[in-house]
Amino acid sequence: MKRKYRYSLAKGLTSTQIAVIVAVIVIVIIIGVIAGFVLTKGPSTTPVTTTVTSTFTTTTTIPTTTTSTPSNTVVFYTWWGGGDGGQALSQIIPAVKQYTGLQMQTYSIPGAGGTNAKYAILALIQAGKPPAAFQVHYGPEMISYVEAAPNGIHTFVNMTPYLAQWGLLNNAVYAVLQAGAYNGTLLSVPINVHRGAVLYVNTQLLREYNLPFPYNFSTLVYDTVQLANHGVSPWIIPGGDGGWDQFNVWEDIFLYLAGPQMYNELIYGTLNFNNPMVQKIINETNYWFLNFTSYNYPGWQSMSWEQGFALLAQGKVAFQANGNWVTNYASYINISVYPPLPQYINNSSVSVVETPFPGTQHYYALVIDTIGIPVGPQEQQALQLAHFWSSYQGQEVWTKYKAVTYYKNGTDWYAQPAQWYDYQQLINTSEQNFVYQLSDGGVFDDVFAQIDSGLLTLQQVGKIGLSAWNSTLVSSMQQEQSEWLAAAKLGLGYLGFPGHPFAGYYPPWVTNPSAYGLNTNTRQTSNSTILFLLPFLALSPAIANIDKKYYLLK
């Protein structure tokens, strides 16, 4: 079951809650170190140290930013480890050392989509002991930290001038930057672009029963029923990730039925639930969600998404809805994943194909991993790390095994055939057809937890839980809107840049602020607008001297 948090990230934690979370983190670290020591060390007469060093460094104390941290070491908090990102981390860590001289020390808190890491990072920030750098999604997720941090936005480095200096504002896919800019202010640095709203298909299983490839939604429904008639479990929708997998399925169906604008209205909590058309779409989404989940693989309740994909790769199920981080995990377990092109679908030696969720092939659901940097003693080292990681040279190393790059002139350096297909679609998608995936940064963290829990419960209890789920959805969207309005008061009230909102959509408080009790100067202005328009004129000496190295920018 999903762990239920009794607090809102936007409203902050009590000191007791912070102490408990930090204590738990310490205990987990100690257990990990003991286990790692026992498993990796033989008998020894030398004193036992408190640090186990490998590709990933784990210590018996929380690795925080302090003046005692070695000047060439930078601590990075993440939920990557093992299959999802672990392979890419093993490549980027030595590259960072080679090109910057920094020793990148990672601290991993497992949990799908950052389910657990977000709360640990937040607790450290609120306790005044932030890591030097941490993983965070684009979308409104970063504002969750801003609204909860002791010093608000001033807790974090404004990355807008740095990204201008490093060339990303001119050389990255613009929609990627729009998805992380709050009224022109960028608070983190993108390091890769994932594609959400994808379906993994075991094509050998479809061939075995002479079933068509599900390019469209009606074929997906047909294949589901036919496979079930043959005694095959069509779907794996795991429950061990606390509802995150269920969220993936629900939002993908909604995107197919509603299209990108209504989907993006969910990001802001502005979807009009009183509209009969909206009600119809929500009801249809719920119907198909319950339909597909009723065909789930036995034992789904305790499985993770990785275990689910292993079942699909083995041909025990046909379908899994998720994002293309699954493709990176496939590399880790030596499975090739191919794009939905005839030469692969019709190839008897191909078993796994990644395709846009049926009916959404013209849309691109962004999931963007980024680096957030708190203001602190290791700020300069963290900026060096972010500079290299986000550079073209860093992207060649990192995205070979992780997602795709955002550079508009990338080449096919990818480990998986499906990655190049996703990259080509990224650079050729129209602005209005982008969405930011709800389940991976597209909603505030407390709203994310509510929806995860609500959808997991709905799958568990079936249609008798529809009333409770609909109530959860409406209240979650009310909370989403209220947190955006709080962000608007800080000048961070929408995704995008002044005059260029993400996906071409302004929430109504931007176009009509007085109707929401906001000052009219919140309409399209922010503290970073000058920096965005005149980035080089506004650079401070500290920014100009951040790093004398020039990483390859093609």
C-alpha cells in the first residue's frame, strides 16, 4: 500500500517529522553500509572504516553540504540506482572526474518516480542541511521545494543566467526549457528527456495468437480481450510502487481521450469538472482504467515496475504502460527494445517494442530529469557538475544509457534502437502537442501522493470505489490550483517564459489575475525576465568565473 503522508509539502513539515525522517534515513544508510561491508569484505585484522566506496558512495552519516566536505567532492541525491539510471551513473561519474576533477558522490533513495527520495530531500532542506545537488523533475515539482524551503526561492540557485551562459537557451529543444521555467525563472538544470505515455508490447506474444499490433486504442482493447480468451494475462500494472504505475495508466488513457490541452489543464488544476464533456471524458477514463486493470497479472499487488517488465520480456504478459526509462532498464538486463516500425514489428526475432500509448502518437509526454542546487558552501562545485552534465559532451556520455538528449543537433549515440526514435519525435513535435507527464513531476508532490493512493485503491476495490476516487481527483485538483496560486504570488505562476507559455497555454490567473486576487503585475513578469532577455549583460562575476572549461557544444 502507498505510504500516506500526513502533511502537505507546500505547507512544510514539523520539526518532529523532520527529525523522524532524517533518523530513518540514517538507519537506512547504516543498514546499507553494514550489508555492503558484509557482502564485499573478507576477514580482516585492520580497523573497519565507516565508508564503503564503489561506483556509488554510501556513508553512515547523511551526506550533507558542510564546510568539512572535501572541496573536490560533490554530493548528489537521487532515486536512481541499479537498473534505472545505475548504468548511466557508472558512465557519468568517471567522466565528471576526468573533465572537472570533481568526485561525484551519489546517495540513492530508491522509489519509482522519486516516491521516497522527494520527502528525504525535502526534510534535509527544511532542516537546513541540503545536499550539494539533488535530482528533481521539471514541471511544478520544483515549486514544491520552493514553497516548503525555509528561505523560499532564495534557498536555491537561480539557474536562468547559467543556462544562458552555457548555451542551452539557444541549443536545447525550447519546449524542454519551457517545462521547467516558472514565468521565465529556471531553478534547475535539465540533464535528460524521457518520454512518458508509452506502451511496451511483447510482439512475439501477439504473433503467437495472430493478433494485430495496437497502433490505436480500439486494437489495444481487442488484443486485451483476445489474449484473455486464450488464457493469457494481457497486462501487468504493478502495485508495489504505491500507485505510481496506476497513475501512468490512468493519465495515458486520459491523454488519448482528452488531448493535450485538457491534460495540461490538470497540471494547473484548472480542468472544469462542471463541463459535461469533461465529465464524460473522466467517466470514460475511469471505465477503461478499471477494464485494463481487471486483466492484470496475478500477484501484481507486490510487484515493482522492473518486475513487471521482466514478465513482459519473458512473454508472460503483452502490455505495460510506463515511460521510456523502462527502455534503459532493458539495457541493464540485456533486452533490446525497438521502435514501432514495420521492420521491427514484423521481425520474428524482435520480442519487445516501445510505442506511444495507442491514440497518443501525435503527442509527447515529457518527463525531464534535472539537477537542483541549493545555495550553500558547495554551490560552485555543484554548478561545475551541472555544467558538464548538461553540456553536449556530458550528454553523449549520460544519455547513451538514459533517456535522450535535449540538444537539437544530437546524433544516434544511443544504446537502444527505441531511444533514437524517441529523440527524433522530440525534435519534431509541435509546441501545442507537448504535455508534462502528471505522474513524474506534472503535479505538486502532495497532489502526486494523493492521486497515487487514490488510484491504487480504485484498482484494489473496483467500481465501488469510483465515487471516492472522483472525490479525490477533484480535491487534488483544487489543491493543485491553490499551490499554483501561491506560486503566482512569488512570480512563478506558470510554466514557460513571458509570451511563450508551455504548450501555448496560460492558466487563467495569468490572463486575468484580478479574478484570483492577484496583482496585475503577476501577469507575465518575474525577477528573471531581464536575465532571460539580456543574459550576458546581467551575469555576475561569480557566474562569469564559475568554470573556465568550455565543454563541447556542437
